[in-house]
Amino acid sequence: MKISVIGTGYVGLVAGTCLAESGNDVICVDIDVKKVRRLQKGKSTIFELGLEEYLKKNVSEKRLTFTTSIADAVKKTDVIFLALPTPQSEDGSADLKHVLEAAKEIGRHINGYKVIVDKSTVPVGTADRVSEVIKRETDYEFDVVSNPEFLKEGNAVNDFMKPDRIVVGSRSPRAIKIMQDLFAPFVRTGNPIIVMDERSAEMTKYAANSFLATKISFMNEIANLCEQVGADVDMVRKGIGTDPRVGSQFLFSGVGYGGSCFPKDVSALVKIATEHDYDFKILKEVQEVNKNQRKRFASKIIKHFQGKLKGKKIAIWGLSFKPNTDDIREAPSLAIIHELKKHGAIIYVHDPVALETAKAILGTSVKYFKNNYDSLTGAHALVVVTEWNEFRRPDFARMKSLMKEKVIFDGRNIYDPSVLKDLGFIYYSIGRVPAR
């Protein structure tokens, strides 16, 4: 098929590249000239496992091209994906400015029947709004489809190529058939293409992310209570995770969720509910628990040093909101660093891939290290915020020789408390019984 993807952010670049990998001719559009030039050379602008390999291959084989011209892309393609940013507004709602501007441009350049696909996470009713904008600009036939993405950062390429389900929101038989044909190569093992109306598809994305965020916040509340009563959250997690009604995923306690999806989508769904006179109390508490979880963790560090953090060197391992991505949007590390700096701490940071993205936000307020051990020289404490694999089995003897004080604050419970105690570390985790 002839496909265009407007927007080469996280979703757009992954979608465009993977659609090209399945044999389609794909044109990706972005207004950022420097970004387009980089992509034209087969160089990825985001870190995502396996993405650059597919990108180089499909650019080389000329199935995947990049341009700044929406007009050119619309005229040459039959299916047009909207993968534009929908940033969170001050009131928590999703800002549709970029989506609606692109819809207007599409309407101006349509030259025949097109399927316009909302791939961005958008509020319920957006497909109708996009359709209205396009109708004002053209007399050609078209259909607007909602096709929410369910990509996990760090595993997005695999998720796109082998989806557990694909949701298509449309009431047009013609558009549904085109979407089914487009995605057929991705569901050869029998995973479903679920067809529903546009508004239900839009709600499905918000419901999925909000439910997963709820599981995370619920488990963090259980972890906090475990600390108070002397229970071990790891044991509790195993005890409830084996129940098929609960499931084992998203039950790990820690410093909370972050990234580009969960915080924004939970806020947007709360806003949608408010606009329809419904008080979504559970989700409001999910947000509050997540926000407080970071402060609670930072308070453990502050309490250990009796509030005297001025001049203390604190090493932070992990800046991205999760492993295998350089995305630090709403990352717990940022909130924790902010709290520690307020108390005068000197912050040394390391992350396997997110140092450059972090510099855009943190600037010169922290010191950056490409090697995790280098960040420990003279450190009064290590704070583990992101559970990168390379942090799971470190050389503890080397760490002891480098650190001024042998204190570890584990925000992801990746170490064994009894092992750390035997090694001579003072060790703090979340919701677990301290080693005796």
C-alpha cells in the first residue's frame, strides 16, 4: 500500500518504519528539517531497540522516505496516519492543535479517496472533529479511522511487528477492509483485529493505560503499607500475581510510573470525565499516589542524612523513566533529583542512553558520567532509579572501594537486602522487610 505518516516522533517513526518493513511504500512527514535530513540518512532520532536497523534497511531499499511536504505525501498515498504530539494542557486535557492543523492541510491536498488514521492518543470524539475539519476543505470522499497504539517503549518495534491485538475504530466497511488488509501481515498467528466504533476505540487507549497506571499505584500503596506493618511486598506480589484474575504484570513496586503515556493519558481521562460531569475519584488518587511515591522515596534519603544533605554527593543510576529508552518525560528521576537539590545535594548521574536527552532538561545542574562506576567516586550514597539490566549485577566490591559511605537507596527493588547487608552496605528499598 501507499502510506504516509505525519509526525516522526516516537509513535510515527516506529509505525512508519515497521509498515515499510512489511512491504509498504511509506512517506514520513515532519516539519523539522534537521530531523528529516538525519532520518533520510537512516539515522534514528530516538533510541528504541531494533529501530535503526529497520530504518537503515528500508531507507536503503527506498520503501521508506522522509519529507517536510504534507501536500506531496497526501497526494501520493492512500492511507494517511496522524502521529502528531498531543501534549498535556495546563488543565490536563490533550492539546489537539497539531492534529487539527494537519487535518486541515490534508483536506486542502486530497486528490481522491483517502483513509485518515488517528494514531496519536486523542480524546474521545477526535475522529469526528478531524472529519469536520477535512470536510470544510474538500469534496472528495474520505474516512477517518481511530487506530490507537499500544507500544511499550523499549519494546515498541516488537510490539508493532507482533501485536497482541489491533484496534480499528470505524463504521465504514470500505475503511475497515483497507485497515484489515494493511494489518493482516502483523496478525498471521491469529491475534485479533478488533473492530469497533471510533469513540470506543479512542476510549480503549485511555482505559488501557489508566488501568495499568492504577495497578502500579495500587501496588505502591501496598508496598508503603508493607513497610508500616513489617510485611514484604515481594512476597505479596507473588501471592496475588499468580491469581489469573489479577495477573503478574505491573505489580512491581517502585518510585512510580513516568514517560509520555501514563501521566498524560491518566490526566486526559480525568479531564474527559470532568467535562462530562463525572468525578473519576480512583484515577485522581492514582495520580496523587504516583506523585507522592517519588517524594516519599526522596524523603528516605533526606531522613537518612538527618536533613543534612548540603555538600553530600549523591550518585543517581538511571534517568530514563524505564529501561531500553532515552525518554525522560515525567521520569521519576527528575522529581527525585529536584528534591535532593533543594536540600543542597551534589548530584552525579549516569544512564546508559539518556544522558543527552537529560542534558536538555537538567543542563549544568548535575554532573554526567558515561560510566556508572565513575559516578560513585566519593559518593555518600547511590540511588538506583531505573532498572537497567547492567545495574542488576554490579561489582559491589568495586562500589565499596569507590564510595565514601556505603549506602544504597534502591528505587526498583533490584537487589537482595540480605546480600547487601552481608556486603556491609546500608540498604533501603521499597515495601520490603529489612535484612536482620
